[in-house]
Amino acid sequence: MKSYARLKRITAVFSLFILVCVFQLGACHDKQAKQAPPPPEVGTITVKEQEVVLTTELPGRTAAYRIAEVRPQVSGIILKRIFAEGSNVKVGDILYRIDPAPFQAAYDSAVASLARAEANLPAVRLRAERYRELLASGAVSQQSFDDADAAFRQAEADVKYWKATVESARINLGHTLVTAPITGRTGRSSVTEGALVTANQPMALTTVVQLDPIYVDVPQSTAELLRLKRRVELGTLYKNGVGQKKVRLNLEDGTAYSLEGTLEFQGVTVDQATGSVIIRAVFPNPDGLLLPGMFVRAVIREGINEKAILIPQHAVSRDPKGNPLALLVNSDGTVEQRQLVIDRAIGNQWLVTTGLVPGDRVIVEGIQKVRPSAQAKAVSTDGGVPAAPAAKEVSRPTTPAQ
């Protein structure tokens, strides 16, 4: 009986202990629920469409506007080189002087022969005319008249022949002065005084290169051309023609060339080895800074994107596969993760083609505080994030970011 009473007391005490624990746990839970922290604050920007001028930067090489290899047109001994190697010359300037003596003699001989033929012509003409009159009266035979007339015609032909010979000799004499065929800068001379040269020899005496203006040849892949055409057709890019043919140039040391060039033409055939076409631009080069064969980078205008979306680069992360991602705060304060398609970098921003629409709030500060599907309080930081100016020119990098 005592054991039963004792067991009953122990059971009552244990039950009371359980009730007290349950009450205290419930009170703690209610207290914690009442003290739950508010959603973290994150800095956001509101996505807006902007107008930017898109450009492509392509590697290329400079090429001479004109190249003339100077060769002698007559054979002879070089008496003197007139020009200084590497100097600027104008068309018609004398470069070399070839010994004119044999050509002067040939010219003088031709002049003398012409004078003799012209002196003989009047007498032969009078004889032919006299025989014509005598033939009419029957004083001379037809054969005699024919001989006199033939002699007259031959004398006329001799005069024409020697006139042509004099002109040929005069031209050859003039070719003893080797002149610059174009205006430009001379190269190294391959001959010196006393050298024997022959007409139209394979080796050039020197080369004259026109440097102002100068060409810049750049290859553009056919894949890039097709991409641009598709974007124009879809309306995401348009060409208004204003400045469309202007090209800028960056030199090998990274400095910008001060003068703008103009697109000359685009190749119509594709290089099968490289899968590209050649685009040629013309640049003014008054100071001769650009030389043929220099490596340069041409900045070519693609067109205008009137609805470009730009976001800061630090707002974009990558998944294990390298796909770009961004976190957004939607209308009910929930954090949402979006996968993006990026076209290129523009300064410290990305140009986004897919994944964002105007009005989206992209998290740019406090990304580490939140995760997808969590609640967050969006605080606008649009005033502290610079936007691209209207119609700002931006360049595609060599390797597009994707």
C-alpha cells in the first residue's frame, strides 16, 4: 500500500516536471518567433534600356596606298644618283641620270636624216608634177610618169619615217633621266654610279612608296558578318549611315591614332584558310607616322543598339558550367536567380542580350546576404551607378564574354 502511494507521488512529480518543460519550450519558441530578424537589405539597380553605338576592334596591317618599282627604260651606265635614299620625292623628280651620249648621237643622226629627206622632197614633187603635164600632151610615156610619181611618194614616206625616228630618239634620250612615277618616299637604291643597267631589267633601281594616305587591311570572320546581318534583320541593331564608314585606329603601343579613316571596300571572296574577308580602310597620314606592314587595331562601327541593357560586372556571378547569373528582387520581395546571355564587356559593365527586361531590380550590393527564394529588402542605388551616355561607342573585345 505504501509502495503504491509512493509510486503515485513519483508519477505526479514527473508529470508536473514534463508540463513545466513543455511550457518553458513553448514560451521560448514564442519569444524567438517574436524576435525573428527582418529581411536583409540589398542594394539594387533598376534595369533601363539605353542607346549605344557598338563597334568591333579587329587586328590588321597597314599597306602602302601606291607602290612603284623604278626600272630603266633604256640601257646604259648610271652617271649619277640624284635622290637621297628615304627622301620624299614628287612625281617627275629626277632619280638617276644614265649616260646620254649614245642616245644624243642617235637623236642627232635622226634629225640629220630627216633634214635630208625634207630637202629632197620638193625636187621629187616638182618632177612628178611636170611628168603629169607632159603625159597629158603625150611628151612622156606612162612608165616615165609612174616612176616619177613613185619616187615622189617614196620621198614623202621617207620624211614621215625620219620624223618617227627623231621622235623615238627623243624619247630614248629623255629616258636617260629616270624620274619618279608617283609622289612618295624612296627606298634603298640597288645600284650606284658606274653600274650598267638594261632596259626593263628584272631588278628595280629603287622603289617609291606613297604613304599619304595609307591603307589598313583587316580580316573579319564570316561568322561575325552573319551575326551582324541577323541582328540588323531582327531589329536589335540598326545602321543609320551617319559615321557608318568612319574607322578609328589603335597603334601597336596602345595609343590611339589621332586621325579617322574611312571604309574603302569589303572583300567579296572568303579566304578558305581563315574563313574571313578583308575590309580595307583609308587613313590620312600627313606626318608619315604609319608605315606599310605595321600591326594596328581598327575600331569599326557595327551599328546602334537602341535598347541596350547594361549592368555592373560585379552583379554577375557564374555557375559551375560558367553560365552568367544575376540575382533580382521581385515585386513581393523574393530573391530570384536569372541566367543571362552576355554580348560583351563595356567598361565595367556587361551588355546583356537575354535574361533581363526593363524594370527588373538587379542586386548589386549585399549579394552574399541572400540566396534564391529568400526575402530581401531592395534599396535603390541607381544614383551611384553610372549609366552609359546616349549613343556611347562601345567596342567588342577580341574574345566575347559569354
